[in-house]
Amino acid sequence: MESLKDLQTRYDSLKGLGLKLNIERGQPGDENFNLSNGLLTIVTEKDVMTPSGFDIRNYPGGVLGLPEARELFGAVLGARGEETLVGNNASLLILSKVLMWALLRGLVGSPAPWGKTDKPRMIVTVPGYDRHFTLLAEMGFEMVPVVMTKNGPDMDAVEKAAADPAVKGILFVPTYSNPTGDTVSDETVLRLAKMKTGAPDFTIFADDAYVVHHLVDNPRKPKNLLRACEEAGNPNRIYLFSSTSKITFASAGLGFMAASKENLAYIAKLFGTMFIGPNKVEQLRHVKFLNAYPGGIAGLMKDHAKILKPKFDITQKVLEKELSGTGLASWSNPEGGYFVSLDTVKPVAKRAVALCKEAGVAITPAGATFPFGKDPKDSNIRISPTRPPVAELEKAIEILAVCVKLASAQ
């Protein structure tokens, strides 16, 4: 075990390098973006009319999106085209609109608008996605945290919380969860679909952002939440969300949602009061590009994995070298997704992140993976290894590990 003096000397040496490294947000690298550069030129003046008969330059088409896009992206979520809505570049915006209308009008089966409930509550998983927490807080939801386990949300805690009629639903990432990389088990899917709830309109909001973001050749595929709810007799319990943000371009992709046909008809009518329709040019662009890519979406994701896996591998190698056997931290080794979750044994996450910043490495603020930025154990650190080149990433993870050791020794 390195002494405090040795750790301080090593840290000062690393700090003296004058580095400026960033592993703060889950951004694709430029190599990943380059895979989709064909998007920029694939639509021409010959494509103004879609195979389904819509002029991409004009209004008609509706809020649900192009039929070709609905078929393509519905399949990503295990849904049929008629169960799918394809929007513009942010699935978080689609989720926001559904939650907004739930508060104002309620959802299918709601006895009253959710906003009429005194302190409507939403179950969230921790550690979890900071933007989910920010959105729910601003909308006035009281969050009910449950632990994200290797099998998904802690279902004993979920079922206990869901018995409260004020708990209107659960919002979480079911595949390669942000940040732990955990994926729901078949048992968890079935329990979510079948469980008794205090609210008759209890709703699962599953943000499946990483559903096709595999790092292994033969990924485990859990039961489909949409189909499981349908088979359990609760077809309107689930809304699934995803996007192409880390499939094609992060800022110029498509968000999409799948739900029962009854849910979709209900929410589409409300969406239609807000806008005429999404960007059909962008939707056709994605359909043409992804259908033409060798192997389709799966082929593109395999090419992404070839770029990303070495970054996850070097993260694991450095953490293992620096922290294994120290008893100071544990970390996830995901089979997909965009993050690695590290937990310190001592309450030193904030201190370690601050030390990293002083040494020129930007990391997601400690506590961001909990509601209101308050990690009760001050232990979780989210690592985003996807954007930097491997050599820079290796040095950034070394600095992080040294900072964890130094903060623990201090």
C-alpha cells in the first residue's frame, strides 16, 4: 500500500503535466461520428417523395413520423411500426412531453390529471441518470430512489413503493443502465409487468437509450417490456424511449418512442396540439443511411464497438492495476452502454473528483448520479470513457485512481 507521502508526490507529478482531459459526459468520439458521415449527402432532390407517399418538404405526415422510420426504429425497441412514434433529435424531449401531458391531462386510464395529486411521486434508480432527476424535480415530482442492482431496479423496494397511490410510475434505464451498465433480468421484467400498484395508471417510463450499444459479440437479450406488459394484461403500463444520438450524430439524430396503440393514439392527439410533425428530411436521411449500411443498425453498432471496446478495456486495465486489492473501491465492467460506475469504500468521491479537476481531468461531478446531486455515501463516480483517444483516456483513468487513493489516505 502506497504511503500518503508517496501518493502526494505521485499526484503532484501528474498534476505538473498540465493536462486537459475530459471524461465527464458520455459523448461519442470523432471516429464514431465519422461512421455516419454518409448521412450528410444521402438525401438528394430525387428523394423529395418517400416510398410511403409523403413529400418531405411539406407539412402532411402527422406527429407519429414517417412510416418507414416507424418500422425501422420500432424494431429497435421490439415494437411494431404502428406502436411507434419517431420524433426529432431528443428522446428526452419526447419523454418530457409525455410527462407534461400526464400532469395536465393524465394518461390512458387516469382517474384525474397527475398534477391534481398532492405531491405526485416517481420511482427512480440510483445511481442513475442526472437529466432524469433534473426533469422530474422541475416538473414537481417527488422522487423515490431505489437501488439499481445487477438485475435492474430492486424489485422488492419498487413493489413496496408502487403500493402508494401517489406513486405514478418508475423512470429508469433498463439496458446497460447509466451509469452502472446493469441490465434488467427476465424476472425483473415480469415483476414490473405484473405487479399490483396503488395507482391504476401506474406507468413504466423505460429510457432504453443503450439498447443496441453492445460491447460483446453475443449480448444477453432480456424479455421485452412492451410485450411483457401486454401479456400480463397491462398493455398501457409501459412507454419505451430511445434515440439515435449515439448511433449516428449526437446532435442531429432521431428520438423515438414505443407504446400500446391505445397509448400512442391518446398521446399523439395531444402532441398534435403542439406541433404539426417532426423533421421528415432527417427521418428519411436516417432510414436511407441505416438501411444501406452493411448489416444495417446492427452492423453499424458492431463498428462502433470496435472503436469503443478498447477504451473500456483500458479503463478496466488501469483500474485493476491501480485499485485492485487495495480495498478502496469497486467498479462495474459493463457489456455495453457508455459508462463505468466506480464506488469508493470511504466517503471521498467529491474529494477525489476535486483532486482530478486540479490535475486537469474533468469528471462528472460526484453526486450527479443521485437526485439533487446528493449521494448519501459520497461514493459514486461516473466514468465516461467514450470520447478521448485511448492514450489520453489511459492517463485520465490513472489520475482518477491516484486521486481515489490519495483522497482515501487523507
